[in-house]
Amino acid sequence: MSNAKTFIIDSNDVCSVTLSNIVKIWSNASINDVIVVKTSWKASVKELERWCQETNNVMENVSTENGKYVIRIRLTTPFG
């Protein structure tokens, strides 16, 4: 995992826009790369949890920082 990359999405966009950005990253990422989503949208936590379950990726952590939810996702399955 030492070669894993971390991608940051810091956005106040609605869940669907954030999810679209995640899929764009996932399509070019490698297994074990990490996506960190920072968002003010509380609904993003549940939506991304569902997305992880459906795609077999892993939501590693959810925290808050400066009034935003910080969601850490590890990509454990290839895109497509």
C-alpha cells in the first residue's frame, strides 16, 4: 500500500456531483488508492456508504473537520 495515492475532493456540491467526481477518479485510480471527500452535505455520508457497499469499496472512516464531513474511501475493486 505504500504506493497508494490519495485523492481529495473538497466540495459543497450536492451528492450526485460528488459521486460523479468519485467515479471519475476511480476510473483512473489503482487498487488501494484512497479518496477523501470533504463535504458539508450530511446526506453524502449515507450515499457514499451505499456506494461503497454496491461497488465493494471500503469506507474506512468518517469524521468532521471545520464543519465538514470527511469521508475516507479505500478503492479495493477495479473500475468497471
